[in-house]
Amino acid sequence: MTDLTALEADLIGQIDAAADVAALEAIRVAALGKSGSISGLLKSLGGMSPDERREVGPKINGLRDAVAAAIAARKTTLEDAELDKKLAAEALDLSLPAVPRRKGSVHPTMQTMDEMVAIFADMGFAVAEGPDIEDDFHNFTALNFPEKHPAREMHDTFFFNRKEDGERMLLRTHTSPVQVRTMMSQQPPIRIIAPGRTYRCDSDATHTPMFHQVEGLVIDKAIHMGHLKWTLETFLARFFETDSVTTRFRPHHFPFTEPSAETDVQCDRSGGELKIGQGSDWLEILGCGMVHPNVLRACGIDPTVYQGFAFGMGVDRLAMLKYGMPDLRDMFAGDTRWLSHYGFSAFAAPSQAAGLS
Amino acid sequence: MKFTLSWLKDHLETEATVAQVADAMTMAGLEVEHVSDPATKLAAFTVARIVEAVQHPNADRLRVCQVDTVDGRKEIVCGAPNARVGLTTIYAPIGAYVPGLGVTLVEKPVRGVVSNGMLCSASELEQADESDGIMELPDSLSVGTPAAEALGLEAVIDFEVTPNRPDWLGVAGIARDLAAAGLGTLKDQAVAPVPGTFANPIAIKVDGVACHAFSGRLIRGVKNGPSPAWLQGRLKAIGLRPINALVDVTNLISYDRARPLHVYDAKLLVGDVIEARLGHHSEHGDEQLIALDGKTYDLAPTMSVISDAAGERPIGLGGVMGGASTGCSDETVDVFVESAWFDPIVTAQTGRDTGINSDAQYRFARGVDPGFMVGGLELATKLILDLCGGEPSEVTVAGQVPAPPAAFDFDPAYVERLSGLAIPAEQTVDILKKLGFAVDGSKVTPPTWRRDVEGPADLVEEVARLVGYGALPSTPLPEVAKPPGGVLTTKQARARIARRALAAMGWRETVSWSFTKRSTAELFGGGGDDLVLANPIAADLDCMRPSALPNLIEAAGRNARRGFPDAALFEIGPVFLTDRPDGQRTVIAGVLAPHPARHPGGAEAEPVFALKADVLALLEEIGAPVASLQLTQTGLPSWWRPGRSASLGLGKNGLVTFGELHPRVLKALDVAGPVLGFELVLENVPEPKKKGLKTRPAFTGAALMPLSRDFAFVVDQAKPAGDLARAAAGADKTLIAEVRIFDVYQGPGVPDGQKSVALEVVIQPREATLTDAEIEALAAKVVAAVEKLGAKLRG
């Protein structure tokens, strides 16, 4: 009978000394393999008497279990060490830069337009559109601009060349022609806004030859100036995202509205910074009024039955006021640094739930 | 339009301050642009008297003065030659801002003597362009009197006159509105006629076109010369230059009553007839006039010309400017005074054609009160007689002024219906009457100076603005049913999604001009005659753009020149094919100048494939039928680089073109390549199929594992690899879920002029696991389908 204790000590010694998984496997085969030393002992049990077997069996089995456990433990240790070594070898310097990815943005004018659409859609306004190249009828005549009247001159209109038949197209000077197109194609009640590009032959820090307007038009049987006031007050408070926008309506003149008004908001200009909703200065924001009976008539709507209001505001200008851009011309320069500074995240879509900006 | 408070008070009984007047004007619709108040500007300056003046110890030209000031006796160093004992002048204390010098006074020694303030010249107070000494004021002024008061300076209000209200171009008209707004009481503005003492020797002829009506009279034996101080002061206060009494009277009435007049030196007239007629054009060209501004103008047949010498000699541009030949001077003894009514449209056109924007032209173009033609002449007569003496002839009137406005029906209840303001009918009538309207029962007649008023809505505005828009109610809009699917059209919704999708993919949205240079437009298939502007703002913005690409390319070029060459810019906006409403398209265009930062991970693949990925993702986001789109690389427009650009479309309907821009185009735009781009025409994207329900078809995830088989084909080099993939996918539409091109190879092992295309075919078993034989059969179908295109399975 081999000395089981000595065998166990020898095998455990070998296992602990095994340098790698391969050496450990050789030891396992030598001990627990088909013709291994412990396997041989287990086989010898068959030739023993029941009493001997009862005495030696558990010992041999115990030896087998102890060796197998030692091998498994050593294997785990060796594998862990090997993995650590591999991982150490595969280490990366994560101070290296990320894969470059361009960052995109939404233009502030378009963000502002989206904000306006969100607010007015909530008040039941649909979005109407019209062409940028207009004719004299839609841009002026139907809007009650008398022929050769100084009011036409004040519009700094871009004209195309006169054609042989005398027609001369122009770039719309305001989004109001969309009012005309809407009223000529649809019967009241009407409740629309019309955002778009507009053009005037003018250029300085606050004027560019192209800019954006949003037009509003509400026509029904009993719409009066009080509705106009509420609509604009509500819009301005939501747009500037403040509880307290104080507005002021001032009489003004537009050929296409009667009565006409300009709307100011109260602001604070002290400290070179503009704050809406406080202070004692006034800032002109938009023009508005009740649609002139001549305009309704020109569009085939009976002014003795229907009346309503219209308003128009500069989108770029409102964006500048809200977000603090100093120069209108920068809006159209395509400077990537400016776009990055004033642009909006793709995921900042304005909503009544999340807020506008 | 400028005026002073004292001028206003000639017409308005009021205690209001300048600030109150300005506020009331703003709220009545007279938009105040600027109030220049010398009392505020010169608040620090007061009257002082020099009591001692001795030579400065260290400077020949300086004197050390002891001055009695509002702050007590002060020692002040002064360099003015007229700084002498007893002089009453203006003192500025330390800390005062001197507007004419643009400096704030600080206490500092002048050549060793400390000056405790400053004695001021007229130019230092901005009361003169230059001065050669300190101000010399009457000794009657007491020390400490504010400078503005001592100098008789007044606040000047400048406001914008809207084109509908020419009556506001006279102070009397402003006073009328302010009285109606409750700021005071209007004084009597009536003008008493001055009877003539002899028949007017000068006949007047008008033709009814060049001039509708013309009144005039001769005043003989006048003594012309500088006008009195009050008149000069009044004109100077609003920035007008006094000339002589006769001319100053016409300017005064122009600003006082919005009534332009003209005075002729009667001795310089040829003949005894003044005729208003249209300009003469002969074979020698237009006749000419040397006007009062010294310039020579061509008188076109559209212009109103005043002539003498039996109509032969032009002596003025009617309602615009007089001629130099008959102007009044100090030598004028007999003066002919004109008060006429010229047509607004003719006058406006003459102003545009000649570039003359005189006070008279401005007023006639906007419409002068036809009811005050002779009244203006009488007022001028009275003032001329007062200032210059003389003897007036009878008044001659030729022609007819336009008929006064007609009465129309007005129901005071309309005020509330249109404005929402509940105003008692009596108040409405009262306001209208104060503005000069005649109210007779339900009929209202506008005054002759209110030709802008055509109907009841205009009267509502009058009442509402004078009651004050502050009283308007704030009435919520009636609730309306909102469309359950939102208010945007498909196109609007797609533009909105595209904007955010592209921004999320790393593109920066920009907005560029709708115009471009015509030669650039031509490079991009545009530049038609109908799209060229007649009056562009700049020569390089003279044509509507046929594509958004050129402006974006140029923007990328500008960024590169600033040192930021990497750019991915996009724009959603209009392009123009014709000048008709249906010739406008909305495009989504992007330009990519790929100059990413270098990275240790190595360079990216050809950037055009990253671009293609973005374009496909964009198409998918906006709901384009991506799977059905056909790609073609032939027949593309000339601004795309051949071989490196493609268009995706449905049949002939191209949705989007993408790829590299042609180097020739980039060279023409002076932008370094490579530059890539895409342009998608939103109108060409088909409407999504309308579905009544929002529910989607049930999800059927296959239970069985997909498997994949690789194939390599050799094919002609020119054959698009995508055709092979498409053919393979078509071999069995049920089982083949996807075909991926994973390698394209040319070189050793592949014959010249050919390439090897490796396809991975993903097979999705549907009902049961496929047997080897079934897979082999499917593979054979794939090979057969691809080989139909002339490809050979690689051995």
C-alpha cells in the first residue's frame, strides 16, 4: 500500500509548483488520467476485500477529491494570472483623442421659427406658405397700397426686369401676400400663420437684404382688436418664457390694416444688456391691426360680414432679442464658429411640454 | 418732422411739458424718434460774470479770472481774448461734460494756476460751428441762470410722419391731434383774408395735369432782408437755415401749416403770364432748369414745370423747387407769391427722377390740404406785410383743387364691434369733431386735410387711438378644434424633421441668401433672364439661386480662409427655376468640406460613403421610400464631379443628388476642393401612403437563426457592384434577407479591366431549417442571377 499521505503531499507540491496551465494539465493526467497514479489506486480497490475497501476506499477518494480541488484552484490562479498579463499587454492610452465626430446645430432663426409655430399651433393656427417671387397685386395692390404711394417707396422693393407685356415681378417685401393668397383660396373662418423669407433692398447692422417674417391672420365674424391684443400678449409671454411681459399697443399706419398698431414690450436696457419683462424702456416688436376692408374686398371676402386681425413680426430680430445676437448680418454669414456659438441642439425641439428653449 | 414746444403752443393751449407732449404724441400714433432737450444737455452750464481778470504769471495768452458763479466766486483760467472784467458769459463747473469738446472737466493746474471751472464759447456749447472767444451775453442776465434759458434754447421734438398723415407735416396739424387726445385746447387757426388794393397784373395758366390749381398775388414795394430774430430762431431750432424774410416766411408756413409756397422776384419775370405745364421735350432733348440749389435738371414731359415768357422759359419745378433765375434776394422789391396744388403722384415721381427731396416736394408728394390753398396765400401775405411792408394785389386763382371728401355712413356702434372698446356714442362724435370731421346724424364728412379717411374703419382708428390703445380689452380667441394630426403639411413636417436629423448627424444649419451672382447661377443651371434682379443690393447678389449649393460652398470657402476648413453646412430653403409661384422649390442642401482633425486611429474611408450614409438616413427620416430608390451615376448635372456623384430617384423623378462637386465649379467659386454635397428636392419626395390607423403590422420575428454565405464574382470594372447585390437579392425574395458587398478588389489574380466583388448573402429560413441541398440550390440561384449580368463566379 503506497503511502497515501506522502502521495498527496507530493502531488499538492507539484500542483503548487506548476508554472502554467500546460504543466498543470500534465500533473492532472499523471494523477487523475486513465493511467494516472490516483486512477491506479482507485482501480486497485476492485481487488480488495470488502473490509479493506471500506477502510481504504474513502481515503483514496478523499485523496482524489483533494488533488482535483487543488488542481482546479491552481488552474484558476494560473488563468487569472495569464489574463492579467494579456490585459496588461493590451492596455490602451485612453488619454488619446476620441474618434472625431462633427457636432451639428440648428440655426437660431429656424429654432425661433419652430418656437413660434409651436406656440401658435397650440392656439389653433395652421401654417400657410406662399412664393418668394411675387407680383405687384399680391404684394401691394391687394394690400391696399395705392399706386405710386410713398408707402410703396418705403418698402425698398427688389424688382425683376419689366417684361414685354409690362409685367414686373418682385421679391415679396413682407409675408403679407400670403394673407392675400390664403383669403383668396379659402373661406373664413381663417386662422393661420405664414413664416418665410422676405426681402428689402437695405443693408446695415439691423437690416439685411433678406430676412424672415411670421405673418398671422385671423378672420371670422366677430374678431376684434381685443382678440388681437390677447393673442399677441399671450404669444409674447410664452415666447420670452416669462410670466410678466408688459406690452404696449401704439397707433401706427399700415395700408393693409385699419386700425393699425405697433406693439412694444417693456424692457430694461441698463448695463448694455436687454432684459425683457422688467425696466421702464419700450422696445418695438411687431406691427399689427384689423384687416383693412379694402383688403378683404380685394380677396373676395365681404367686409360687412367678416372682420379680423393680422400681424407681422421679424423672426431674426426676435431671435436676436431673445438670444442676444448683436448683428443681423451674422445670421446669414455661415461662419461655423458663430453657428456653433448661437446654434441649438438637434434635440432642443420646442414643445409646450418641455419648454421652448 | 421737427418742432419746438413754444411753436406748438402757438396753436395749443397747454401746460404740458416736453416729456408729456412726446408721450401723448407716441400714444396718438405720432411716433417720436428723438427729443433733444438743451435744458438737459446743458444742465450743468449757467450764467456767470467776470469780476477780475489779470495776466497769467506764466503764460502770455492766458488770464486768471475771478468769476461770480452759481457756486460762488471762482478762480478760472481763460485763454479767450475777450475775457474781460464785467463780461457776462457761461460757466461750466468741474465735472461738467462739455459737448463741443467731448471732454469732462477735471480740476488741474493750467501752467501752475488751478482753474476751478471753465468759461465757455458758443462752439463749446454746440451753439456755433466755430467761435473766437467766450460767449458774450446781455448784462441783464442774473448769475446762475441756466444756460439753455439764457440762450433761449428749446427742446426739439423729432418724429416720424406716417405717409397717411401729411397734415402732421405742419405744427398746427400736430396741435389738432394733441387737442383731440386731451392734451390741451386748440387755438383758433383761422386766417383773415388780406384785401388786395389793385388788380393782379400777372395772369396764371394751369392745364389741370401738371398743376390742378394755382393761386397767387403780387405784393409790391416790399423791403426784403434778414428776417427778425424770432423767425430766424424758430427756423434754426428745427435745423433750417434762414435766408431772407420772404423765403423764411414760406419756410415757416411750410412747417407751421404743411403748406408749401413759393416766392418769385416779380421784376425778374419775363412777360406777365405764369404758366404751369408739363415739361417740353424736343429733338434737342428735355428742356432744362437751373434750380435754387444751383444744379441743372432735365425737365421731362412727366414733370410739372412753372414757366414764364409765354410758356417758353422754365422758372421752377412745380411743387419741388424754384428756379435760380427768379429767386428772391435782398434786392427784391416786388414779390409774386405762389400757393398752388400739385398732384401727389406727379410730384413723387419728379422727386424720384430728379433726386430732389425738398420740404415742398415731400409735402406735395404726400398730399397738401386742398382746402388751405388760398388760406396759405393769405397767411403769407399777412406775414410779408408785417415783416417787409408792401402793397398786395388781389388774389388770382386758376384751376380747381380736388373736390372735398364725400360724406359716408357711420354707426358709432362699429367702434366697439371692430376695436372691442366700449365708447359712448357722444364721445366718439366729440373726438371726430375735434379732429375736424363734420358729423351729421349717421353721416360723417372728413375734413379736406384728411384724404386718408375713406370709410368707417378709419373712423374707428381715429376714436381708438385718441381714447388710447391702452384701454383695449384683452379678449381670449374663441377656442377652435385643432386638427388631431397637427397643423403642419407633409412638406413642412419633413423640413422640420430633416433639420433636426441633419443636426443630430453632425451638420450645422445655416441660412444663406436666396440670391447669388448670375454667373454662379449659370454654373448651377440657372441664371435665366426672369430671375435677374433689376436693382440688386450688390453686383454679386443679382440673381435668384437655382440651387442652395453655391452659397454653401462659398460659406465653406470663407470658413477655410479664416482657418476653419472642416465644415458640414446645410440649409433648408427655396431655389428658383422660374419666376412663377410653381417655379419655386424647397431644397435640403448640404456641403461637406472634409478636413477632420488627424487621429491616431487613422484616416476615415472615402468621405463620400459617410455622406451617402447621412443622405440615406435623412431620406429614411423624412419617410422617403428608400428601398425603392434607384441610384444612377450617369446623366448628372454638370456641377457634379463625374464618377464620384450619384442621384437617387424613382424613375425619372430625382429626389436627391450627392457626391463630390466638380473641380471646375470649385475653381470658379475660388474654393479649394475636395468639397462634397447633396441637394434634395422636397417636392419630389412622394407623399407617404395615407393610413387611417396609427397601428403597425404585427411583428413577425423569425424563430430560426439566419445564416450567411459568401460569394465572389469577377465582373467588368465599369459594372456597378450595387447591380450585382441587387441581382443576388432578387434571386429569392423570401429567403434572402440581405446582401452585403464586403469587398471589391482589382489586381493580381483578377484579369485586367475586371474586378472581384465579394457578396455576403444573408439567408433567413422561414418555416424550417434549410438542408444542405436546399442551401446549395439557393446558392446556385444566386450565382445564376448574378452571372446574368455578365459576372463570373470566382473559382
